[in-house]
Amino acid sequence: MITVFFVNGILWILRTGAPWRDLLERYGKWQSVATRFYHWQKGGIWNQILAKLQAMPAAGYAYADEHLIA
């Protein structure tokens, strides 16, 4: 399964609140996506992704004392 479709499928589930079995086919088989999601969760992959995203500078924005400055 292509990772972009997988991640988009996860985002769709989070955005809609739908159960796994209602995942749209364009994201892959719901069983495969759910299994991979839980595998990544168990392996700490999501925490690694979050840490890398948080370390990236926001384009055009700066933070000062936890306040966003545009």
C-alpha cells in the first residue's frame, strides 16, 4: 500500500469519526489500513512523525512564549 494513501485514509478516519469498516476504498482495504495504523502506533512511528513535524519551522510564522505571531 502506498504510504500517501494510507496516511490520507487515517486522516479521513480522524476527520469523519467513521469506523474502520467505512473507510473509502480509494485508501485501501480497511483491514489493512487499520492493521498498519495499529502497527505504527505500537512501534512509536506516530510519535516520531509528530516530533519531526513539531521540530520543523512553520513557514511564515513564529512562536514567542507559545503565542503564534503571523
